Amino acid sequence: MNKRSLLIFSLLLLFSSSLFAFFEDNDEETAKTLQVPKQERHAKVSVVFPKNATIPMSQTVTGITEPRQKITINTLSEGILHVKSFNGELVQKGDVVATISNAQQKSTMTILKSNIKLLRQQLLAQKSKLQSAKEMMKLGILSKNQLLDQQNLLEGTRISLNQAKIELNRLELQNSASAVKAPVAGYVDSLLPDGSYVAYGQTLCKIIDAHVQIRLFVSPLFAKELHIGQKVNIKEQGISAQAKIIAILPQSSDNLLDVIALPSQPLPVGLHIEAQIQTAQTKGWIIPKDAIVLVQNRPALFLIKKGKAALHFVTVEKDMIDKVLITDHLKAEDQIALKNAYMLHDGAIVELIQ
């Protein structure tokens, strides 16, 4: 073997010895790690303390804003319509929306007044004739049948007079109602065109109440917990307001009850909203959400006691994004694992870190 071959063989032998020593060392470290029992391994965790708190519990429901009332105005007279308003106009209570004119009605009223005057004169004259007829019958000049004829004539005139008075009163009542006024403040809707002929009792327009109410749709089970005067919090499209329940209606639609609430501020009609109704208050403990772990699909946390982790199942009453409210038996001085809580198991040895 020449010198060159001997040099190559020496280098290969040296490299093989180093590589063998490297793997031998790693195997020893791994073996040492595996020889440590699982119960003696420890995890570094930080801890937090639970904070006692009372949290309001609420239910979220949907609803829609609507006019508090929509009043239909019917005419109390007949004739030609003269509108004094327009659709969509905001009118106040007592404002004249329209007037109704009827020239024939006024002419009839004039005739009736004249007839009533004549009938009254006839009635006085017939009363005088009846008295004379009674005296003449006593004297034997008139028969009993002639006296009855005179009485019937008087009674007919009295009936005609009463009928004329009733008709005149009816026309005067209609004439006094020729000015149609808004019964409440609101917006004019469905107003008939100007110049229309309207009959007695015909629908003239509608007044939509300017005040708004909220119709909430609530499940029957939840509605049992509500009461008149209860407050409702509303948040929708940048609007934040409060409302008060004024009615819980027995009617239902889609298995939901209608609950009526009055908002504390004006809201647009037809707004779909979400409302929160507070029903009760729950006492419990607030802890960071990261302290909660899932064990067997159940929420739990680890209490740190004497350097060991103790598994403690909890009931989460409310999720508040980065915190949770739990209602289990805890103490203010209990230490709850936070950082690296997911690495723990029941009985694990822990090392506390700041």
C-alpha cells in the first residue's frame, strides 16, 4: 500500500469514529429524558385570580319600528272635496286637511228653513181651528167626524214640521263637518284628489301618527319573564336608544308574541332593529378566556395548589369576548393557570412564572 492510499484510509477511519461518538452522545441524552417519569415533568405557567362580579343577563330579540297609530278619516258630509294639505305633510292636531262644499245642500237648507217657518204658521192656525171646532161640536154645529178630521190635519202638520227639523239638523251637522280636521299630529297619507266628489262616510285620508313604537317579536317562554315598564336597549345602524315595554300582546305570528315598546327618542319608521332585554342578574367569577380548556368536550380550568395542577370543571354562563363569567364555587385567593394552561393535566407539576 503506497503512502497516498494509507493517508486516505486514515482520514476515513477518523471521520467514522467522530460520527459514531456523536450519535452515541444523543442517544444518551434522549435516554436520560425518557427515564424521567411523566408525573415529575413540570410546565412553566402564569396564574390569575378570579374576580367576583354581578353580570346582567339579557335576551336579544328582533323587532321593527312602526307608527303608534294609523287613523282613518271618514267624511261626515258629501260634496266636492277641496284639499288643504298633501300626502306626506306633517300636520298638527286640529289642522284643516280638507273642506267639502255642497251648493245643493245649502239650497236645500234654505228651502227647509222656509218650509219650517210656513209649517209653524200652519200649525198655529190649525190649533186655533181645532179649538173652534171643539166649541162648534158642543153647540151641535159640527159632527164628531169633522172634529177628527181637523185633529188629523193638525197632527199631519206637526209630523211634517218635525221631519223638516230633523232633515235640517242633519244637513247642518254635515255642513258643520265640511272642514275636515286632523284628530292627531301625524303625516297625511292616501289623501283623495282635489275636486273629487265624496259621499257621506267615505274614506278621505289616513293620518299616520308622528310618534313611533317598536314591535318586538319574543318567544312565549321568554315573554313570561317580561313585565310592563321593563327597559329595552336598542342598538342598530349607529343608533343607540332605550325603550320601555307598554304592552305584551296575546297574539302571535310564527310562534312569537308581539311586545310593544316606546322608544325614548324619535326613530324612523320601518327600521329593523335588534334589542336586548335584561331579565336577571347572575353572580359569578370573571376570568380570562385563555384560562379555559376543553377536557372531554367540557370547559374546565386548572387550579394551582402546592405546585400541582388540579383539574376543575366549570360552567360558563356568559362569553365576553376575551373574558368569561363562570358560576362555580371558587375563592378570591384561588390561583388559576393562564399561560400554558393547555399543556397541563390533572396532577401536573408546575413552575410559576410572572
